Amino acid sequence: MRKVVLGTAVAFVAAGCAVAALIVRHRMRNSGRLARARAIVKEIEEKCETPIAKLQLVADDMMAEMHAGLADEGGSKLKMLITYVNNLPTGYEKGLFYALDLGGTNFRVIRVQLGGKEQGVVKQEAEEVSIPPHLMVGSSHELFDFIAMRVAEFIASESEEFKLPEGRQRELGFTFSFPVRQISLASGTLIKWTKGFSVEETVGEDVVAELNRAIERQGLDLHVTALVNDTVGTLAGGRYYDKDVHTSVILGTGTNAAYVERADAIPKWHGLLPKSGEMVINMEWGNFESSHLPLTEYDLSLDAESLNPGEQVFEKLISGMYLGEILRRVLLKLAKEASLFGDIVPPKLSIPFILRTPHMSSMHHDTSSDLRAVASKLKDILEITNTSLKTRKMVVELCDIIMKRSARLSAVAMVGILKKQGRDSKEKQRTVIAVDGGLFEHYALFRECLEGSLVEILGTEVASSVIITHANDGSGIGAALIAASNSQYWKGLFYALDLGGTNFRVIRVQLGGKERGVVKQEAEEVSIPPHLMVGSSHELFDFIAMRVAKFIASESEEFKLLEGRQRELGFTFSFPVRQISLASGTLIKWTKGFSIEETVNGTIGTLAGGRYYDKDVHASVILGTGTNAAYVERADAIPKWHGLLPKFGEMVINMEWGNFESSHLPLTEYDLSLDAESLNPGEQIFEKLISGMYLGEILRRVILKLAKEASLFGDIVPPKLSIPFILRTQHMSSMHHDTSSDLRAVASKLKSILEVVDIFCLASLFQITNTSFKTRKMVVELCDIIMKRGA
């Protein structure tokens, strides 16, 4: 018996030892994995380090590249585009001015009454107009006639509160958010269309001249006095409210900057020096390069696999488009080499761009004791479950490393501009940088790090004079403000025509000079008939001019044009233009569904709008039907400028970023078919993924496949589902925002947009009327998927 008991005891002891050994081996294995993971994290932390000494070298390189870009065309990775905006708003402008903001399938017409320093913007009105699809691919004549017609109607509807001084001509600022080669403040030739426009006859043509001719055909006493880019408009809008705004920066999905440069510091500028001695420059800083940038293996692989290897390197380090993807690449290495999430690598971790910067921000801002938001994001996005607290802490640490590098590099790039402007010294010079973009606006830790880094780099004394402010949208009113600040009348009634999509806006602004500012402002939005978007330039511009004429005809007695004066108009033309002068530019190409062969930018208007309110606004960015950016440069720092230096020494520069490509963009079969069937296959790929022009169409294509292959709506495929672009992004937004318990708005939209009625027997041939709740939920889910990728 004793032998049996003893044997049993020995067996238990042996088993216990075996279990203990397994536990020890498991702990040692986990310890080894953790050590390897810590080593990988430590390595990226060291590679991403941005000590002050290194940052100072980057700032010096930025300044050097700015000098090179201003010296000669192609002399630097920074384009340093001359915008011909050399007289930014001061806040003293008075009178009635107009703006036309054209940058996508809609355009806005705006009128603004400025009342000077005391009253500022007294009154502002705007009208948004949808551009009929056929006009986006028609003739320039039809497109601009449609726009001018709506501008005329907008002016005709003007109330008595808006007054143009007797004898004055209305003036309009044109925000044209398409690539343009600017020739002067009021002229620019279109380089190419984007955002679905394809009015080829306008490419290489002066878009301001096209618009002015259409306005004349409407019989309007209105003149386009400024062609601006939306980024520059943001700078101008900032300057209007604060005279110390000298730079504007976009930190969002993409990134760019614009600033005010001394005209005599732009070697490539060969014009007369402007009276102001200044020029707004659009930097296009996403393409900045420096041997001192802290690159890692993750950045190098991301760039190599992108659609534009070797280009936009700086943007790939700091912008919202890429931060989440960098984090994913690091986590994938940790999963493969350190088994961070267990023995199996989570399959979804191998999907490029599945982890977006908003996801990273959400995890980074998790303050719960158990980091439950981190666990939730890992589970929801990557299907990684049961993560340990140590693992979640490591993810947050990586978010911090990647965010800090981005924020500190963004800060030092701003310092580079300050150094170029001579605003980095201990001499007290109040300097305001207007910043816009989702990364800056919504990622609080990023914003705090950026601001703290500026203090660290500049020193407390200098940094105390540098103010970072969130920019107001100036793409519309910015053009009117530039028209006002460059008006031959200085005070009085001014107009703006904002053409950038299927709608355009006509705006009138009454300026009262230094004392009264914007006395009154009115705007009208006009939809461009589809046939004008693909017709002739004559018809398009005649339509626009007709609407401008009606807008002016409706003007109340409050808007007064001084006796003997001609109306002046700023033309916001949000299509690619090669600008020739402030009031002339040749269209490069149509986008946003326009195809007007005989005719071929809006961002600068945004800058102008900002500058009117804050003099220190120097840059701006647009995200709408299409997308783009601009900034203020010194005229004497633009080597490729061969004209006389402008009076005010400044020039506004425009970027054009809708044509961005990357091998890491999350493309689907629906994107590929949309692109292949578009008017510009292979072009504007990025814009087709994120802009308002295309989101609804992507949704339609997915729903069509569901109807065909999964009988989502029954045995018959709804006929209207086969009509391209019948489902607009506005419809998608309406369904996505439906919070009713039965999703009745979704049901209503599906019925009203996609039902078909026989006009002969007035009987319903097919109606999407009885969709199930599950079907409606699926539609909302698709809206969310498409929206999130776009965002």
C-alpha cells in the first residue's frame, strides 16, 4: 500500500514539476517576445527623434529651398508659386463686392457689404448653385454662360441693403480651385481640369477672360478683378480680421502652406514691384525634402509602394493621410517579429490604410485606466481581441511617437517660413499663422505638441509673439475681399463670381473704406444646367453673365456704384489655370464633370477671405466637391517670375493636389470602374476617392451590384440604379444622417430618387417602396464605409 501511495505522490510531484516548467517556459517566451517588442519600439523612437539641433537644420533647409524655389522655376522641390496677390485685405475696405467660388460640382456666388474697421462685414449673402453634369463636360461657352446667368440673377435679386456707389462698376473675385498658371491677379490659364470637369477647349485659355466675356453677354456692368486660389483666400480672410496674419498652413489629410513674401526677394519675378512691396506665395511644401528629416524603414517602404515614389516625402511624414498607415506598418512588424498579438498575425493588419489617422487619434486620446478605447479600436478595425494592458500601452506609445514627429516637423516647417520672413528674432513682431485642416482641428494632442514645439524651437521670448489661430473658410468671401483690396475704387460696391462646380455664386459687397469696412454683402447661388457643362464656352459664360446681370439688376439702393465708375468683379475659378496676370489666366483643363473643349482657381479666394479679416492669414485649403491649397509669397523671392515686381511686393501661390496617387490608396472594383468610365481615366484618382463629386456615385455602384447579384430590392433591378451619378453625395449624406428608429429618410430617398414611373400610362413600372429595415440598415452601413474612407 505504501508503495502505491508513494508512487502516486511521485507521479503528482512529477506532473507538478512539468506544469511548473511549462509555466516558466511560457513566461520566458512571453518575456522574450516583450523584449523583442520593446526593442522594435525603442528603435522607431530613436529613428523618429527630433532634437532641437536636428530641427534647426531642417528649418535652415526649408528656408534654403524656399530661396531656391523663388529664384527659378524648377529650382527647388518647393514650387513656390506666384499668385499675383500683392495687396491683401486690411479690414478698412468698404463697399459692395462679389465673389464667385468655383471648385466642384457646385459653385457659390457671394455678395458682401464691407463697412471698414468699425463695422467689418456688415452683411453677407451667398447662393450655392449646382452645375448640371452636361456642362461639366461641355463647352466653355455654355459653362460660363450658365455661371454668368446665375450671377446676373443673384445680382438682380439684391436687396436695398446692398448699395453700389453711383458711377461704380461691380467688382468680383473669382475663386477657381483648379490648376492654373497665373499671369496676373486677374488672369490665369487653366493647366487642367479636375474633380470631374472636362471642358477641354478651356485648357490653356484665360478663365477670367472667358468669364468676363460671358458677363458682357449678360449685359452686366461687372468686372472680374481677381483670380484666386482657395488656399490664398484663406490667408486673405485671416488678414482681413488680423493685420498680423502673414502665413497660412493646411494640416489635414494633406498639407500645404502660403505666406507673404517681400516682392524684391523673388528673383524669378520680373514684373514691376507692387506698391505694397509684397507678394503671396503658394509653397506646395508637401514636396519638401531634407537630408535631416527623420526617416524610418516604415516611411521608406510606404514611399516606395506609393503611386508617387520619391515625391511628397514631407507630406508622407506629417499629414493625416499617412500617420495611421505608418502606425499600421509598425504594428505589423511587431506582430510578425515579436508576436505582439499572439502566434498568428492578424490578417487585417496586412491591409494598407485600414488604420486611419482618426483611429490613431482616438486611441492616443484614451485616458481610461484600462485603455478600453484602444482595445475597442483594435477589435473593431483589426479584429484583434483579448489584448493585454501592456500591449495597449505599447500601441499608445507608438501613437505618441508618430504624432510627435509629425507635430514637431510641422512646427519646424513653420519656423522655416518665419526665418525666411525674418520673424524669428527677439525683436517683438506679432505674427499670426492661420492654420486649417482636420489634423490640426480634431487631433488635440497633435495641436498641443505643435504649439509646444514652436516654443521649444523659437524660445519663450520669440514664441510669445507668434500666434497660431484656426482659420475661417475664405474660399468664397476671400475672393471678394481680394477684389476689394485691389479695387481701383478702394471704397464702394464690388462683385465676385465664384465658379468651382455644378453651382456658382455671385456676390456683391459694399465697402465703406477704412472706417466702415464691409457695409453690406449679398450673394446668390446658381445651378449650372447640365448641357452647359459639356457645351460651348460661349453658351456657358453667356449663361453666367446673364445670371450676374440679373443679380445686379436686383440690386437695392443700399448698394451704390459711384458715378462714372465701372463695376469690378473678382472671379473665383476653381479649375486648373495658368495665370498670366491678376485679372487673366488660361484654362489648363476642366474637371468636376465639365467638358468644354474650347475653354480650359478658388483656393486663393479662401486665402483672400481670411486676409480681409486677419492681415496675418497667409495660407488656405479646400475640401468640398473637389480639393486644393494656396499661400502668400514675397514677389522678390520667386525666381520663375519674370514680370515687373508688383506694387505691394507679394504674390499668392496655388498648389493643385487632386491628382495625388499612391499604391497604398484603398482602391476597390467600384473605384476602378468609375475611373475607367470617367472623362479623365487615370487622372485625379485621389479626388475620385474622397471628393463630394464621387462619393454618391461609388455608393450607387455598390448598390447596383447588390441589386444584381443579391436581389437586394427583389427580382427586378431598379432601372434608375443604372443611371450614372443619379445618386448624389447630398443624398448619401441625408441617408447617413438618418437617426429615426425605422430609417424612414433612407426609405424616402430610395423611393424618390430611384423609382421609375411610366409617363405614358402614369403607372409605376418599378418602385423601391417597400424596402426592409435590414436593407435600409445595409445602405446606411455602406454610406458609413464610403464616407469614412473619404474622410
